[in-house]
Amino acid sequence: MSPGRRTQRIAGWLIQAICRRLPADVRAERCREWTAELPAIFDDQSIRPSFLRTLRAFSFCVGISWTTRQLSKSARAASRRSRNAQWRTGAMRARPPELAVRAVRGLLIWLVVVVVLLGLIALLRTRGFPPSLPVLFVLPLAVGFDVFCLADIARAEQVRYLHKWAWVIICLVQAPLGGIMYLSIGHIGRHPSRPTSSGGPSGTIR
Amino acid sequence: MCRLVAVKLTGPLERVLRVMLADPSALHYGYDLMKTAKLPSGTLYPMLARLQQDGLVNAEWEAPRQDTAGRPPRKYYQLTAEGCRVARLELAQAASSAPAPRAGHGAVRPAPGSTR
């Protein structure tokens, strides 16, 4: 084997190794494309002396490495975009980037409600009211909220992550918190089946 | 299809478009483009990928032939009809705005579809 062929093979291995960074659906094709360029570089008679061709091939590999980085970056961005679009239209399996944020937000809302309620009870107790009085007022609110959540689940064509029945049980068992969690995580805001005008946010017609 | 024209005409892109427009029916493989446009592979291939994504450039595999002396089949790039149109337009505009400072000229006649 001539030294030229050997370096060509080494460069081919290098390209193969570099291509591993690419997403699997384009990896093999890109690898074939770039390996097919190597003979052209090693047979390029305009580059003299011949060892400069080896340098050229390796600088080609450096550029390929840069290219794979760009390509995989844009592929990641595209998959993130499509995942967000799926999440917005309510695909069950789509993993939203902001799930933790939503859960924490739900918990915070619940905490605020609990603190306000306890504060109200403490305040009324200092005024001499029995503690059962604010509960009497709050209970219908909580029941109303729960009924609202259950009605929302019943009306929704689709809910996220869990079955409708699982969300119903969560809403019933964890009375206010379950409902808040359903609204912040399981609830699909926009109706996916309803046609929206040219992809803009529904409800805002400009 | 207005996104297609939003490709920003940079120096390297201009060189590639010139090379490909010189003979729109010609098939170019990567190293050929690198040599004639004098671009490194790290600039050329991301650019080709972007142009391909925007539908301005078409890529096809060379059919396996006997006379290639064991050379693996290459991938050839070619401007699409839309690509030819956009490239001519962009190059003509670049040429017309080249003598004057670009900013002043662009303000008078911005490139169609550009975000300015």
C-alpha cells in the first residue's frame, strides 16, 4: 500500500469518528459523502509537493469537524422546536422543556392559597370568630374549583401525561393541589382540533 | 417561500453562488466547490446544508459507474430553479450596491424578504 493510500485511509477513519457526532438519520450519508471527497483531494495534482495534499486532507477533516458541530446544533434546535410545537398541540409523549417550572409554579400557587387561608383563620380567630366560619366560606370555593377542574377534564378531548381518570382521582384526593397541578401540567390550553387562523395564537385576531 | 430570500448574502456565499451560477446545469461535488470558490470545508458544508434546507440547492448521489476506477460515488450539488432565481437576484443586487457604501444603498432599496 502506498503512503498516499494509507493516509487516505487514516483520514477516512478520522471522518468516520467525526461523523459519530451527527444525528443518526444523516450520519451514514454524510460519512459516505465526505469519505468520497478524499480521493479527489489525494489525487489533486494542483497541490504540489504531494505531502501538502495530506495537510489539505487533514485541514478538510478539521472543517468537517466544524461542520458536524454546526449540523448537530441545528438538528438539536429543530428537534426542540418540533417538541415545543407538539407540546403546544397536546401530544402526550412530548416532553416540554418547562415541566419543572410548571410544577413549581403550581406548588407555589397552592402554597399561597394555603398561607392566605391560614392567615385568614388566624385573623378571624383574634376577632373572636370560631375557626369553622372561614372554612365554611372557603369550602364552597374549594368544591367549586374542584368541580371546575373535573368539568374541564370531562370536556377536554385530551389531557397530558396521565389518563383522564388518573387526573380525576388526583383532583379529588388532593382537593385544591390536585386541581392546580392538573391546570398547570395536565391541562391543554389550546384546543388542538380547533383550526386557528394561520398559526397565530388563537383568540388574538389582529 | 419568502424565507428563501432571507439568506444573508455573505462573502463566501456570494462566491459559492457565483461558481454555481456560472453553469447552473453543472454538477459540483464538495471538493470541487471548495477549490473553485476557495473556501474551507468548515464554511462550505454548513452553507450547502442551509441552502439545501431552504430548497435553493439540490443534492444527488452519483450513479455507480464502471469508469470511476474504484472511486466511491460522490454527492453532487446543483442549484434548483428557485435557487438560480434567488442567486441571480442577490448577486445583481450585490453588484449594484457594491460601488456605493452598502448601508446607504440598502436603505433606498432593501433586498426583498430581508429583515431590514
